[in-house]
Amino acid sequence: MDASATLIFIIASFSLGAVILMKRESIPASMRRGIALAAIVFIAFAFFLIVYSLFNMGTTQP
């Protein structure tokens, strides 16, 4: 697994969540639920990637 791509995804997903929290009043009501669900999925997957990388920290990759 490419560590730089994983790191970029983690930063981007947490940034998306932060932007949504800061700008929640200016997002149209019809789009709020969909954007929030997408952000939750991205953040959950980013958290999974963090935990997965911690479990595989000591292993060598070919």
C-alpha cells in the first residue's frame, strides 16, 4: 500500500469533515444529509486506514 496516497486521503477526508462542520449553515438543506453521510463514510475509512497501518507498522513489504 502506498503510504503517501493513504496520507493524502486521510488528510483530505478529515479536512472535508472540518469544512462541513464549519460551513454547515451555508450548505443547502437538500444537500446536507448526503454530504454528511459521504463525509462520515470517508472519515470512517480514513480511521480504518490509520488503524490498519498501525497494525502493519513492523512488517516488511516486498
